[in-house]
Amino acid sequence: MESLNELIEQGKALGYEDEQLQNFVKDQQALLREERAAKRQQEKENLEMKAAFDRERIDQEMKKKQLEHDLELDLLTKKSELKSVKSEDQTLVKPKVPKLPAYDDVRDDMDSYLRRFERYAEVMKWDKAMWATNLSALLKGRALDEYALLPPDQACDYVALKTALLKRFDLTEDGFKRKFRSCRPEGSETFAQYSVRLSSYLQRWIEMSRSTQTFDGLYDLVMREQFLQICNRDLSLFLKERTPGSISEMATLADQFREARLTNALSLTSRSLPSGQIVKVPQQVFNKENKSENQNVSEKKLFVPKSERRCYKCGQLGHIASECKPKLKDKCQAIVSEGGTDENIEPDTTQTCGACIIPSDCVISNTAILSNSGTSLVSSCGYKSSVMPTSSGFVDGNPVNVLRDTGCSGIVVRQSKIDETNLTGKFQVCVLADGTKVKVPVAMIMIDTPYLSGKYEAWCMQSPVYDLIIGNVKEVRSPGNPDPKWSPVHAVETRQQTKQKGKPPDL
């Protein structure tokens, strides 16, 4: 450290005197102080860095020793567990068959049987890895076949086995939905018991649909179900294949289906609508192939004065068929969609036939709008055909004789061939050729014939000419083109039925 005298000597050597010399000495002293402070700070930082390094080294050594200790402890634990497992294996007794009755295809319900099995397994504290094996020992018939068809890696998985069994016995979302819709009290069942059973079907339906058990989840489930009800078969299958999780997703998929086919939503709705029916009719009925769909309705209808209107019954001018006085011997029956009530409705006691078409004055843009006035649909029923397009078929599993009627725009079924539970509660109007109106109930039936298969709405009558009359509905085959692969696998025909097959019944 330079002394004050040395600084003064240096200042004088530089030629500084008096005040300049004082300033020079002060500046040099300040520089010396800063250098000493910087040196002390550097030494302090070096000491702190060394201390931190030492602490980190000590921590690492402690962690290493702790890890070694844990590994040794874990190794000792594993060895003790291995010894206990070996001792248990030496004294393990092979499990016996569960003390439960075996599953019976005829008497037992698979869903109820699985519920009982799960409760029994939980009470007995079985290992879940053994559930599938224990259940397999109780299966018989179709259930055992389903277990045998499972891959080896799934045969020991209880969840996979349960899912396969539920699907085999149609206990899926749709299966429980149908059970809930068709559930009726049994003979010895009280209404309290019936309500519990009905509640269980609804609960299982919600569970199988993977809907959240909240108001919003149930709301969305009901919306999706109603949405599917109004879709035609193609759109319904398209949506079910993609399993949308919400009503908004389902609507988006339906719009994609509609846009890809360049059509409107109305054309993709089901033919069998609950009310306000709009029925598809053949293009040749009104012969307007080249006209735009958006053409004004008023341009399609021409007003005809009453004096120029011709009756198609008697051929005279001045009135129409509903006002014609003479009565025909043979009345022709026509079916129209629900259209109000009429005080003069008569019972269905006349000879009828199912042939019917839709007059062109009821057609708007390739659809027939059937109003509350009970629009008359007629056809010629006097034509005698030597070969009738008939066949055998099934309605809700019951064997029926079938007529494929190209002059009919709907489906007619004999009421005795269906279950009362299939009635929808709706009524529609049947208009005879002389203007007589007959109110008939509507049912939702499952049809299986060479001409048409699926679920459709049908008009129920007491004594139609055939058990089932199939008209020009959507997806129906022509009379000369029945399904060659169709065969009545469940039908049992007597010799008398075989002789009369293809013959129209006596009217």
C-alpha cells in the first residue's frame, strides 16, 4: 500500500501543486480503496463457492448411502415374500367348482345370472383373476359355446367374457332398450315388482349406452334415441356404425351423410312417421321428372271447374267419386296417412283389397301430403291375375302368407297376427272407393319376407285378403324379383298349406 507521502511525491513529480496536488492525492486514494474492496469481494465469493461445493458433495454421498440402504431393504423384503409364496404354494389346495347352479338357457336370464355371480364372488373374496375360470365352469349351451370361441388371452379375462356373453344374448344397449319398451307385468307379478324390473332395464340401458347418469346425460340419450327414430334405415345404420357420443355429434354426422348424397333432410326421414305423414310416391305417378324440386306448388296443380270434373266410377261429368251416388259391387280399399276424424266412419265389413295409389293432385315435389281431409287413394281392383306374387313370410316371428301388391303404397297386416303390445296407439283413415271411411289402428311390426325385411309401420285390419300385404314402400323388391337367398327357416307348412300356396283366398 502506497503511503500518503509517496502519493504526494508522485503528484509533485507530475507537476501538481497546491489544490491540484490535493485532488490528485484524493483520486489515487479512492482508486486504492476500490481495488482493496474488489479483492475482498473476490475472496469472499471464492470461499462461498468452495463451501457450496463441499455441501453438494456431502449431500450426494448421503443420497448414495440412503439409496444403497433402500435397495438392501427392498431385497430383503422380496426375499421374505418369495419365501412366503413358496410356503403357500406348497400348502395350496386346488379350488373346487363354485357352489352355484349352472346357467340354464331356458330358465335363466344372463344379465341376472352374471349379477348374482359377481355378488357371490365379492362376498367369497375371490381373486378377480379367477372369476372368468370359475364362471366358465358354470356355463352350458350357447353360453359355453361363446366361452369356447374366445381367444386364449381373453378366456381368462372376466370383463371380456362378460361382454361376449351379453352380446351373445342381445343384452346390449339396443337389447335393454327393447326390453324397457316392451316390458309388461307378468301374471304373478305385482306392480311394485314390475316397476323394479322396469327400472332395472332402464338403468342397464343407460349403463350400456355409456351415458352419464345425470339429467344432461339422460336428456342427451333421449334426444339421440328420438333422432334415430325419424331416420330412414340407411341413415340410421350410418349413425349407429359411428356411435356418436352426443346429439350434436349425431346431427353433424347426419348432415355429412346428407351433403354427400346431395339431398335434403326430409328425404332421409323414415317412411313410417308418427304423424303429419309425408309419403314417397313413384315418379311416374305425376310424370314430372324434368321439373325442379323448388318449383312452385301452385304451378303443379291445375284448377278444374266442378262442371268439368269427371267421376272415375261412372264416367259422368259434374261430380267426383266421393259424391257419386251409385254403389259399386266390389269396393276397393285405399290407405291414407292419419287425417283427422270423421263422424260417418263405418266398420271394416266389406270386401276389400290392398291395392292403392296416390292421385297426382296430392303430390308436391315427389311426396304426397295427406291432409286432414282424408284424401282418397284408389286403384283398379277388378283386374284378375292368373299368377299372384305371393309367398310365405314372418311377422314378429309368426308365419304368414304374403301378397306383394304393386298398387298399394303401404303395408297391411291381419290384426290377429300381431301382438297388442306392438300397437302404437295411433289410428289412420282408410278410404273406400265409394267414399266410405274406415279408421284402422297402426302397429310397428318386424317383417321378414322375400320382398321386404325390417321394422315398419303397418295398418291393422281384421280380414284383409292376405295376412300381410306389402305395397310400394321403400327398399321393397319388385314382384318378379324376390330375394333368392331368403328361406323360411322357421316355417312349418302343412300339406294343405303347400297346396294352397300362391292361391288368393276366397273373397
